Amino acid sequence: MRWQFAVIGLRVEPYPEVPNELRGSPSGMMPRPRILILEELSNGGVLLIGYSAEGVFAGDDWYATREEAEQAASEEYGTDICQWQEVDAPNLASAALRGLHAAREL
């Protein structure tokens, strides 16, 4: 199966706008993604899935098309997002591992 991933550049302070007293609280704040994966769904649409540098799930969003998902990622991460890369992988976990390996090389 073909997947696409993009590495997101590191930031020293991933959530600078969040006050210190709220960081690490059980407020449900997701970790900042280090990679994004595009998964084209068999019933239509695309999932944009994020994983932190540690491999922790960092959220997902559904889009009607791959182009919409890429545009949303570009708007959210701007120049922090690297070029999308295709990868052959049997499942999402394998695609995520390849993306995280690529992120470590940057």
C-alpha cells in the first residue's frame, strides 16, 4: 500500500501561547506532531494523521481530497513542514515508523 508522509520541523517551544500552569495538564492537549501521514480511505476521503517524535498519536483529521489535506497541513505548519514523500508500507504503523526514522535523520 502507498502512503505519504511529511516531517515537521522541530520547535524548541511547541506551544508558546499556552501558559506554563496548563502544560502537562489532563486537559486533553495532543502532543505536537513530528510527522504527518496521509491515508487514502477506501470509502473516499483522506485522513491526515499526526505522530509525535516519540511515536505517540497526535491527532487526525478527515478531508475530502489529498489536496485539501496537504493545504490544511501547509496552513497549520507553514514552513515547518517538509516535502511529502511516498512510501510503500503494509500498514499505517510501518508507514509511521519510516516517517519517524526519516525525521530522526534531519
